[in-house]
Amino acid sequence: MSIWTRLLESAQRIFDPREDDDLPDRENSASCGPEPHDVAFTAAVVGLGAKLAKADGEVTEDEIKVFGQVFQAAPEDAASVRRVFNIARQTVRGYEGYASRIANKYGNRPCLLEGVLDGLFYIAGADGVVTLDEMIYLQKVSNIFGFSEGDFRRIKASHLGADPEDPYEILGVSHSADFNTIRVAYRRLMADNHPDRVVMNGAPREFENRAHQKAAAITGAYAKIRAERGLLIQAD
């Protein structure tokens, strides 16, 4: 039985706003993936995706299709994905509740939280434009996940592009940061976003090209800062 079928069978209970089962304690792990068979996590991600698709007032076929790609739904599960997605977007529970459930359990797995946010950006851009309402939504989810303003600007820039004059935004550091801070940020981002690691952590193959683009943007930003500061470009 696929996780989508399991979700469909229990969707009304999972998405019922009165359902407030206690969540397990945060896991002390550096893993970038959720616990195996964590249906509550999947349900919360479905809820986030559905509420995001509805944020601009219209759920498009492209958004539903992309959702299935991002969260690795098999072709035979397409009907179940659509039905679960529709149940989630019709409930009264706000997206803040879904984001909080994920943050409460996986708050010390920032790479997992960033992966969820990456997926939401991907869904938001499925129809070719990210609206103001969708951007407000994404910013709020980022805040609930515990990301700083600089982190959100960096993640946003990696998906939508940044001011070419401001590579600091891509690395998520301030203009006044010392170079060691910048170097540490660069190394951390490259470790977290390396395409091989993204795939090894179970991301769908559709994310691989996006991961290459993101890694290239991070490397380019770091090189530009080094050049601006008069430092020799060399391997770090």
C-alpha cells in the first residue's frame, strides 16, 4: 500500500483541525530526510503544498502535477495524490499549523526544512510566476521553520534569481561579514546543496538539475565576493 493510499484512507482524520495528537520529541539527528514512513510529516507537507497552491486563489493543473513530481508520487498514485491534495486544500486548518508540526519535530534538521521550502518554491513557480500572496506565504513558512531573513533571501535568490550586484544575498550573509564567515557559509551551503547529496537524500530526479543550478549560483556568488575583496580565486 503506497503512502498516498494510506494518506487518502486517513485524510479526514489527519487534516481535521481538531486532531492535535502529540508529536514525538525532536529527533537528534543530522539527517536531511524525515523518519521512515512518517505519515504525519507527509500529511503536513501535502497540507503546505495544497494551501500554497490556493494562496493566489486558483489551483492550477501545473501546480498539482508539480506537487506529485516534487514529492515523488508514482504514476499509479496520480489519482490518490489529486484526491489527497484536494482534501487538504479544502480544510479550514491554516498552513501555519502544518508548518509548525514539521518544525516541531524536525527543527534540528535544517537541511530537511530547507528541502521542504525548496519544494514549495518549486510548486509556487509551476505556473510561471510567484505572486505576492505566494511570496508572503513562503516568507511565513520560512519564519516558522526558524530561518533568518538572510536565509530566506538566499533561498529565494537561488530559485528566483538575485540582484546580480548582490552575491551576499545568495550566500545569506551580510555585506559587513568578515571573509571567514563568508567562507564558512559557502562551504555549508555547498555541502547541503551538492547535487549528489540531494539525490542521495531521496529527492526526486526532477530536483537534480535544479540542484546543479543552485550549486552554480552559490559558487558564482562566492567567486564574485572573493574578486570584489581582492582575493585570489583558489580552491577552498
